[in-house]
Amino acid sequence: MIQSKTIQVFLMDGDPSQRIKCTLQNWTGIVYKIPRTMLDVCKDGHGDIVKHLKQTGIYFLLGQNADTGKNSIYIGQAVVRKNGEGLLYRINEHKRNNKERYWNDWNEVIALTTQNNSFGPTEISYLENQFTDLAKRANRYEILNGNDPNQGNVTEEKESELSEYIEYARMIIGVMGHSVFEPIIKSDTPKNNTTSNVVVGTFHYTGKLEAKGVLTNEGFVLLKGSAISASISKSAHEFTIKARKQNVDKIANGCTTEDILFSSPSAAAGFVGGCSLSGNVMWRTDDGKSPKDF
């Protein structure tokens, strides 16, 4: 059963666009969201953030690929060094290194650690590996890492403990506005074909192309294997042209190779047909209902 959660959100500077600290009751984890422009502010003083960012932990550099316009993420780890520095020192190394190919592509950081600095090298290696795997499977953000992190060796007991940490952390990161670790279509359980975020059953494209989609809590998902028009008409919306370019790697032999999330049924219909189309006209369930009926 899904349980309700109360997340404590502390606006450290009184502004939601600036530094945010998140915690959960009875959870030792702590999550910070920091704009790139405010990293220097975190170095001085005696607040919790100064102490926590000297600890061992995991961090995510978040932004957009300047060339493709896709959301992007770099997943990294930081251990406490001999000079007593940890997370913040490692993050600032990225900020200073303008030779990194993604130097211009990130504008904020999410840092994960614990209240009691309980992570060691084994734990963060495991966490880095698991978060990278989750991001790949969700396939929402472009992953900027060059290599796959090593999982390391953890006991069954530690794996269970860290799995709980991951679930809480990804929940908070979603609340912070990044669904990077959430699959587009969520399954309730591995053995159950039902989904927790699908509003209604499958819609079929009513044109000449064989395409399918579903309504979710986030929008309309065009399903893998849907056929799309080979051409784009002059009447196509600018969004359709942009979406075709951004998702060119998800199309092969005239069909989608992955599920693709759109903001509306009309956006998905335009993507399929290559022209401006009404989603309420072009999508129908087996019993003839359109998206607007739901």
C-alpha cells in the first residue's frame, strides 16, 4: 500500500528559486537543492548546510544540453578528503573546470547526504550505481557521465537500508521538480501489469497510421512501436518540428522505439501525423471515447 508522506521543505533564503533543504520525519537522509550561482554562499558560516556539504554524499548536476535542448544530469559522488572537504569541494571542481564538455549545461545541484555523515565509500558507490541505473531506465534526462559507476559490494542488510534511502530521495527529488528517476509509465508491482499513473486504457490513432497512447498524470504517452508519418507538412506546429528533432534517436524504420511523453493528446497526434491535429479527434479508445471524456 502506498503511504502518505510529509516532506519538510525549508526555503533557506525565503525564496523557492534559491536554496532548498528537504527532510522526512524519522529519516536520517537530507537533500539540498542549490542554484549554481549560490554555491559560493554555502562555503561560509555555521549553518547545517556548511556542515552537511563537507560530508560524503551523492550529487546531481542538472540542466539542459545546450545543443539538443534536452534535460540533462551528471551523477557523481564525493568522499571526505584529507583537508576535511567533501560534497561542496567536489561540486566546485566541476564549476571551475571549464574544459568539461558539459560545463555550460548545468545550472543547479541536488546534493544527498545524511544527518550523521554515515555514508562510506561502499555506500556511495552503490548509490551512484543505483541512481545511474534508475535514470537510464526512466530515460527522461540525458546522462552526461562518461562511464558506468561500479556497484561495489554491499551486504543484504545494507542493500535493504540503502534501497529505502533511494526511495525517499527520489520522492523528494520529484517534489523538487525533477522526475529524472521516475519511469514515464509506472508499474504498481513487478508482477502486476496494471499501472499507477495511467488514467485510462489505450487510445488508438484514428488516421492511417498504427499508433497507440495512454493518458497519465503528466500528459499523454505515445507508446513504443507507434508508426509516425515520414513527412512533416507546412502546417505543422513549431512544437511538432522541435519534438521530431529532439526525439530523432527514438525513431527507427518509421516507428517509435521508446515511450515518449507529451504535454497533451494534440501534441502527440501532431507528432504522429506530422501536422497540426486535434488530439480529441485523433485518439479513441476501443469503445469510441476521446481524451476529453476523461
